[in-house]
Amino acid sequence: MKKIYRNSLLLLATGAFVASCANYDITDDFTAQPDPTYQEPYKDYAPVKTYIDRSKYVNMSLGATLDVKKFNNQELEHAVAVTNFDNYAFGKTLMSGNIVNEKGIMNFLDMKDLLDHVEEIGGEVFGSPIVANANQADGWLSTLTAPIEISVEPVEDKSVDYTTMEEFTGTAKSGKPVIVKNYDGNQNALKCPVRSKVNIVEGFDIDPLGDYTITFYAQVEKDESVICTFADSTILENDKAKSKKKYPIKPGKWTKVTVEAKPAKNATAGYLMIEGNFNSPVYIQKVTVVRTPDNHRPQTAQEKSDTLNYALNAWCDGLMKINEGRIKSFDLIEEAIDTKKTLENGYFDLKHSDTDIYWQDILGSENYAPTVSKIAADAFQKYGGDASKLKFFISEAGLENQKKFESLKYWINIWDGKGAKIDGINAKLSLTYSENADKQAENEASLNTLLDNLASTGKLIRISNFDIKYEDAEGAPVVAGKITNEQRQKLADYYAHVIKSYMTKIPNEKQAGICKGNMADTGDPVGLWAIKKDWVRTATYKAFCDALSGK
């Protein structure tokens, strides 16, 4: 019996490592015991992958989509996968969004365990998309592209001196403020009556990102306090309590009151209003508004480009350092085509965003795949990978849409022409079996067209997300818990039809394999197994075995 040590590690953006160890035992042959539950009528079938004629279908492989943590636990799902499938895909769990935190620390704990284990048992991993529009390290990328801190100086935006005024010309929501001449025997002052609401300063522009300091000198006839509102934002005691802050004023002398404030989010007018004086009028002499501008500036387009190119290089370097050449096939780019935007030539554009960070917006649409493939391939070779075995796929869904397929082909031709390494297409399927004969004929015709189109590219062709849902004649879904044996057999027959069509229409040397979306039933009857107490083989299990063997 072999013993495998699970080496867990964190790869920092700087290249620093932290390691810990645990271990578990596994059997040499990795056959599920049992696999998983032998029951009539399918107990005599061997593991599914053994039915592929490897001499005839040299590139054909059978994959399963799994969760990395569940796989690493090496329980029943793991046994089913390694016994019945050639390779394992882990979707978004091995993408940067699940590995890189906001500070750029790359946590490859699960991936390192996974690759060490798969290498030991002689399996293969299909690499998750290296870049995409979703499931990216958005927190890290946002941090890297955040505005740059700069030096700023405070600016006086407004000053009001009531000692020199003869008449109040400002705004009061309640009460009738007046100028009191020679209030203190020498200078005038603004009098804000009891229970009034008076803008003691107003009429200046608002910087929504600025920090404001407003000072005013006040005097009262007896102990008093006021509350303040600055540019639609009531000043609170603190963020947690949410209580209004009171500014105390003592009688007998002029008190300097300092208000620190930021404007409300949608404020358009600058002002400071005082209120809450229930016991005494408040007399005001001088008011000053000082603004400290936001001490950040946006990164320039060149700075942002340089920063994100650094991020892409760092991600690929970290990924390939852990990989050590063990994953040889990757999705390079995932779901880049935008069916809502059309180019002047009639093809669909790539996805773009004004709010999120999309790699194609930084690298340029035409340089997207060429740049990513070069950086990833260089890193692959840097850490011991055999360049002759490296394969990159463009992953895309919805290719049953003829225009979307043609648009993907257009972009691949552009990228190929600029030196991108694109070996294949990973077509994500969305299939349904219908009891309505006309609709099912359309389903099959659409599948045939898709496979013919994919074959015409001359690329390696992989089909993934290979789950088929079941609809009754009225188009209502039939769930796993209610599907009849007869319906299950019809579904199994369609699975077999899809497999045979793929192996017939895609040339042998261009077959990169089929990847099951779910091994077992979900709410839909998509599985080779139905999960009851244990995993029980369904008619789909037999259909896979028969179709792969050429029956």
C-alpha cells in the first residue's frame, strides 16, 4: 500500500512559501470497493473508461467535473471518479477568484494536494480557465488598480464674517435669524433664535470625495448645544450609534466650534445648518469652510495596463509553479463572446465592461489570446513543462447559435494570425431530450450542426458540461425523483446518440474527449448514477459503456 503525503502550501505573490503536512493511505490500484454499488441489471459492466478503444481513438478521453475539496477528501465520489474517468476538471475552484485574495496571496493548498495525488495515481487534470470574465481575483485586481495616493493641500472654500454685516441674507428653514448690532459692545453677530434651523454658511460647490472642516465662533446666554447638518449629511456621534452629535457651547465667552464632515452622497449644494438650541439663542460671528481634496487620483491607462500585465504574469507564474508541468491541457479563455454586441462586419464582439476589469479591455481584443497564451506557455515551460504536450482550448457556451459559432471562429482566426497558441475548442453543451418528436428532431439537428461546425475548424474538439435534461411532450421538466424506467431509457439512448455522433463526426485525431457535467443525478436525471443510500448505476451507465465501445 502506498502512502501519500499531502503537502499544503500558500504561494505568496512574492514567492514565499508556508508548508504543513498530513497524510492518508490509499490502495495501489484505486478501484472503488465496490464501484460504487453493484446491482442488477448493470452489475457486470466494467468501469466506463475501459470501454474506449484506445488503439482507434488515440486522443479520446472521458472526463468528470468535480469539486476539488470533495475530491481531496477521497470518499465515494473520488472513488467513482478515478475508477471510471480518465481525467478530472474542477471548474471555478481552480480559477484565480478562488485562489488569490485581495492582497495577492495565492492559496494553492487544495491544488497542490490534488496534483500530488493525481500524479501518484496516474490520472490527469484538465486545467480550469486561466482567464475569464467571471470567477477572477476581482478583489486583488481592484486593489492593484485603485486610485493612487497623492499630496494635497487644504483649500478655503467659503468664509462668512457676520461682524461686518448689516442684514442676514441667508437661508433659514425655521425661525427668523437677524443681525444684532454691537452684540458684544463692539461687533455685530448673527442671532439664531431658539428652535430655529439656520444655514450659517452656504453657497459653495461640493467635492463629493473631499473632507471638510467647518469652524464657527458662537456664544449663548446659558448652557446650550447644537446639532449640525452639512450638505444634506447630519453629523452623527459615531457610525455605530447613529445618534446625532451635539456641539456644546458655554455662556460668557466666544466658543470655537469645529465640525468635521463629508457631504451626503447625492448632495448638490454646500451649506452648514445648525439647530437643536432649545434653551438659548445662538450668536454667530465668523464661519470658515476648509476643504481637503481627495488625496487620490485615478491610474492612467498606461499605469493600469502595466499593473494588470504584472498581475497576469504573477498569476500565471504562481499557477505554473505549483503545476510543475503536470496539467498539460487548459482552458485558456472562457466565454469571451458577447451576443448582444455586433461588430461592423456582422460578427459578435467580445465582452467589454465599463465597471468590471476584463482582461480583453486591458490587453486589447485582438491581442487577448495571443498575450495570455504566451505568458501562460512561458510560465509552463519555466517550471518544467514539456511545450510539445501543452494544449490550450478556447471555452465557449451556446455554440448551437450559428452566429455565435461563426463569431468564435472569426476571433480564433484573428488570434491565430497574431501568434496565439490555440489548440482546441471546449464546447460547453446545453442539451435536452424532449418527448415531443418534432422538438427532439430539432434538438438532434442542432447537435449535428454543432458537431459539423466544430469539426470544420480543424482544431481539437472537447465537449463539456455533458448533462442532458429531460422534458415531457408539453415541455415540462421531468425530475430525477419522478422519472420512469422507460423515460430513463430514452434519455440513456440519447446520451449514447450524442457520444456516437461525437466519435463519428469529429475526426479521431481531433477528439479531445467528453467531460460529464455531473456524474450522479442532481434534481435532474443527468447521472450515470442515481444516489439513493449509495450510488446506483442507471441506464445511462450502460449507454456510456456501449456507445464508447462502438455498439
